[in-house]
Amino acid sequence: MFPEIGHFALILAMMFAVALATLPMVGFYTRNRVLLTSAKPLTYVMTLLIWLSFFVLAVAFATDDFSVLYVSQHSNSLLPIWFKVSALWGGHEGSLLLWIAILSAWAAAVAYRSDSLPNATGPVVLAVLGIIATGFLLFILFTSSPFIRLLPDHPIDGADLNPLLQDVGLIIHPPMLYMGYVGFSVAFAFAIAALITGNLNASWARWARPWTNVSWAFLTLGITLGSWWAYYELGWGGWWFWDPVENASLMPWLAGTALIHSLAVTEKRGVFKSWTVLLAIFTFSLSLLGTFLVRSGVLTSVHAFAADPTRGVFILALLVIIIGGSLLLYAVRASQVRSVVSFGATGREAWLLINNILLTILTLTVLLGTLYPLVFDAFSLGKISVGAPYFNAVFGPISLLLIVFMGIAPLSKWHSTKGKWLVHIAIMPAILAIAFSALVFTFHVFDWYLWLSFSIALWLVFMVARDWFDKVSAARQSIWLRAKKLPRQYYGMLLAHFGVAVTLVGVIFVSMNSTETIVRMAPGDKVVVGNYAFELQGSIRIQGPNYVAEQAIINVYDGDKRVAQMKPEKRLYKARQQMMTEAALSPGFTRDLYISLGEKLSQEAWSVRIYIKSFVRWIWLGGLLMMAGGLLAAFDKRYRRKAGV
């Protein structure tokens, strides 16, 4: 009976979502205050019902209720409890319920803060979110219900969760990624509400900015966690594979980055209004496109969900309605979105516009590389593969050019900046960057592309430092007092830009100074890789909660000193009879030691893959800094003030 409560709660939630999507809109056009004020309670009730349904499904997983089809397909009685609960979003139906639950949580947060919005803006924003919720609730109820029963007979133990997902990464990566994906619906809703209400002045950008920054921060964290998970879990030693589903999260991140900068210019200078509204639509559309690609069955990926064609058609129709409707509304209101403020070719507005153009080009580059094979196959033109060579060749140079403009924009002045002054502030950081990178490359085989990339990364760091120093030393107050008065939003920007440089440095050093080797090792064998010696001590058989494994014990020496004992495993998961590799890591600030077991070559000998990865953790450190910068900017004090009418 308990699962039926969850299903019934979803049905009721859909009814309230329909009411939320219609009543405030009717209230706006008829100027009925009662209907407008209904938006908040409707949002709260819808959110409560959706989370009740989510809780019911979580209880079904935690209590091994295998009479529920979805639970029996994605869980097992031997799973640890934390994997049982996180298995809820380990498949299509549950991940979709998580998507909707997070959407409702965002809507409730907007409702809670909506008193700070003027006139009818808050109710219309909530109505737009209600339209999105209605579409996805219809989708889950008619094509993807997670509450279907297996009665009267059902499995005793369940089919088990995919072994690849039995990791802490499943617990934190999808929720963080979805918080970002779905969070962009708020920016989208603000943009559509601005078009509907006609409040297209700069203040709508101020209302949307903190929500967009928080969404961007969560998406940054989700992508960072996904990269880290792929690195240690797949046993391949890589951190990014240009997988189509990885691209599906990268595209809204790139568009969202452009949106953040465009919102800043719209709020402060009243320009880019048309561009900003379009970017808000574009960013959320890419989030929906990612949902479609993952769940339609058109992609083959490590973490794509297999789905029947009905689901793909439904999401495609939803995609067309939401994107098509928003673009139609934009076209109708386009004449009201034009900016009348002008700016010079060397002003900060111009540099930020170039940044946004480059970010859009990067987004379209990834979109083309992801969709081109699908379109080629759909028209029966054959099967082609677009992989890392294409993305690296196109994405890398444009990204470096983007970072150059990223260093210039914050130091330039609004409206117009003298060219001589820009050269003056940029020349010393450039000299220092070139000198430091030349020093680094005296210890390594010279590669001009890596040298240029490293120089640009260092230049960005020095430009960030100079910008801060110029601001805190401009006044007669002490540097400490002046630094305390700078807004959080400014520090968030500096932190995010610094994070970009740190990630780039990590990518460069991983590319130029990493070692990989595959060797045959038997007990007592010692192999020297780089500055380390690896000795296989032996292997033991261990019993996990739902698997058996052979665990190799490898001692690592730096000279005569043992610096680590590493224990890679080969696991056999009993329920699925699936063999998995569990890599062993010895992490460090400037290097990672990484070992994974290949095939067993004899009774005691193994094929062993050994990596030494330089500065690989800087890639994820940069991601965390960017995330922290986004959150810091979102919680600037001025966003807590009530917006004017």
C-alpha cells in the first residue's frame, strides 16, 4: 500500500502543478489579485507532494521492497544501505523523480523569496516553473512511473545496482549535477516572466543573478565530481573523455557562464538585454536537450539511460513546446528588449561581449560534435565518430583566447578604456608569466602549445592579483580596511577566474608530465616507473558485502623509503556476475600514483597498469574554487535587499 501512496502523491502534485501553471497567469491577465496570490501556496503544496513521493520511493529501496519493479531492477538485499538509497536515482525512473523533486525545491525557494519581487513578477515566475513541472510530471506518470508493482510474485533479492554505480560518486554527483541543470529553470522563468510582464528593465537581471550564480556553482560542482568519479572508478586513469553525456552537462555550463556575465552587464549598464534573455532561454534549453539525449536512447554512453522510443518522443515534444514557445514569445516581444545604451569598442562591455561570443562558439562547437553523428545516422548516411581529436583541436585554442579576454575584462573600465592604459596594466603580468613558464619548461621537453597555455594561465593569475591590488591600494585607507569593503560578488569573480587558471595548470601538467606503463607482475617483481619503484607483494581474496575480489598488495618506494602501500582489486559482483576493476590511488598535491589490475596472466601474475599523474588534482581544485566563487557572488549583501517596483 505504501508505494501506492507515492504514486497517488504524484497524481495530486500534477493537479497542483496544472493549477500553478494556469491560475497565476489568468490572475495576471485579468488583474485578479486572489489568483496571483494563489501561486505561493500552490507551489508549496506541489513541492510537499513531490517530496512525499520521493520519500516513499526511498523507503521502498531502504526496506528492500522488491514488489516494486523499479526497486527490483536497481537494488539488491546485499547492498549497503547508502547504496540502496542512492540507487533511487541509479536508473531512468528514479533519476527523473529526482529531477522533478529538485525542480519543486527550486520553485519553493523562489516562492519563499518572491516577496522581494515587484508586482506580478513572482507569481508569473512561479507559473512558468509550474508549466515545466507539469510537463515532467506528465512524463513520469504516463511513461516512467517508478511505482509499478510486481504482483503477486516478485524477486527475493533484486537484480542489483549496476556495479559501476556502486560508489560514493553516485551519492553526490547526480544530485549536484541536477541542482545545476534544473536550477537554470529559474533564470529561464525570470526571463519569460520579464517578457510576459514587460518588466524588461535592468532590475530583472538583478533578481535573476543570484539564482543563476547558485545554479552555475552547483553545475560546476557536479561536473567536477563527475570528472573525479570517472578518473578513479573506470580504471582508465582519465578525467574527461568527451563522452556525449559529459558534453550534455558541459554545454549548459558554457552557456550558463555566458549568461552570468551577460546578466552582470544588463544589471549594471542596461545593455545586452536582448542577448541576456536569449541566453537564459538557450541555457535552460541545453539542460532540457541533455535530458532528452540521456533518456531517449539515442546515445550510447557509460552513464546514459536505456529507454524506449516513447520516452524519447515525449521529451522531444516537451522540448519543442518549451523552447519553441519561449522563442516565439521572445520574437513577439523582441522590439521591447532592445538596449538603448551605447558603449565604446574598448569598454568593459565590449570585452564581456567578446567573452560571451567565444563561450557561445564553444557551446556550439560541443553541440555540433555531439549531435553530428546522431544526425548522420538518422538520415542513413552511415555511422561516424566524433571524438577527442576534434574537440581538442577546436575547443583548446578558443578556450585559450577566451582566457586572454577573461584577464582583460575585469580591469577595463565601463563604456571606454584607453588602449595605452590596457597595455600598461597587462604588460608586467605578461612578462612575469612568460619568464616563469620559460623557467618551468627548461626542465621539460619544449612544446610551444603547452608553453603558450601555461603562460596564459599564469598571466590570468597575475592579472587577477593586479586587479585586486589596484582596488585595495587606490584609497587612502589601509589595504586591510579597503579589502574588507570590497563586495562578495567581486571576490567571487576573482575566485572563479583563479579557479579557471588552476584547472588549466592541472590540465597542462597532466598532459606534459604524466607517465603510463603496462607491465606483467608476479609476487616479488619490482618495476621502476618515473622516480618510484613498485613491488608486488602478493594478492589475497577478500569478501565484500555483495562481491568477492582479488586484491593485489603493491608497495611503492621512493629510493629506499616506502611511501605507499596500494591495493587495487578485481571484483566479481555476485548478482550480475559482472567483473569490475577497482583502481588504487595514492593522492598527492603535485602527483597521483594510480594502479589498476588488468587480466590475470597466470596463477599469480597480473597485467598491471601504472600511472603517475602530475598535478591532476589541480583540475578538481580549480573546479571547487570556481564553485566557491559562484556561491560567494550569489550571496552578496545587496541581493538580500528588497527589489524596487
